[in-house]
Amino acid sequence: MEIKVNFLNKTYKIILEKEGDFYKIIINEKKYEVSDFTICAGGISFRVNGNFFSINYAEDKDKKFIAVDGEYYVFEPEKMEKKKTGTVATEKSNIVVSPMPGLLVKVPVKIGDKVQTGTTLAIVEAMKMQNELRTPIDGVVKKINYKEGEQVDAFVPIVELET
């Protein structure tokens, strides 16, 4: 199977092939051996070249949201139309959302805190896994929409920042 996806304005060609008890994944010519995988609702765990990984994912229309070790990524299908030439800004949001519904376990920041890219703003537990939600930008915590112990829905703003 072969697919193409866009991520941060770059197209990636992904090839998936089954070989015996494992899968071979080729991403832009780089090869990975995937084995020992378990698939459950909204998540998958597996070994890549001997290292263990656990990924959570969710979908919304054509977009795929993937969480790996507290880092969140958005993938879109390859766009078939030609893009206009010019400068394209990288999308970085001033809100932090959970890619899946879960329990808000911890909010280690408070309104007014200055945060830098990568700072953990919230921890959400889903499917017995705790996922750190990190800020994609430098900024100041403007609003916290939920309290620790509350349930949060997928893609709903938990923490809002101002730059």
C-alpha cells in the first residue's frame, strides 16, 4: 500500500509492505521494520527497529491527529491542486487541545505564566495512558478552560495562550 500525506507543507510518500511476521514501512526512501504491534480503539503500540512506541490517533474530516510521546502532529491528504507561489507561514496554534477524549489529570501552569515551546501545559489520561500536551509556541497562559479531574473532549481548547 502506498499513500502520500502533507505535513508542515512537505509531502511524504509512505509505503507499507507485509514481510512474514513484521511490516516494512518506507517513508521517503528511509526503511523501518515494524513488529509486535497491538491495535486498540484510538491507539497502536509496536516496535520499530527494536524500539517500543505507543501512538494515539484521532480523525476529523480529512485530517489525522497523531500523538507520540506528548508531541502532537496533524496530517492531511496530499492536495492535488497546484499551490500558489509565495511565502507560506507554518501553522502554530495558540491553543492546546487533546487529540482524544480523556481525564484532565494535571495542569502544571497557571494564568499569567510565561511558557516556552515544548513546555507541558496539561496532562490528559486516555486509555490508561497519560499524554503530555505541550505548547507549540512561546507565550503567556491566557486562559485555562478546565480543572484537574474534569473530562475533556477531543479537539476542544484546554489551555489558551497569547503571544
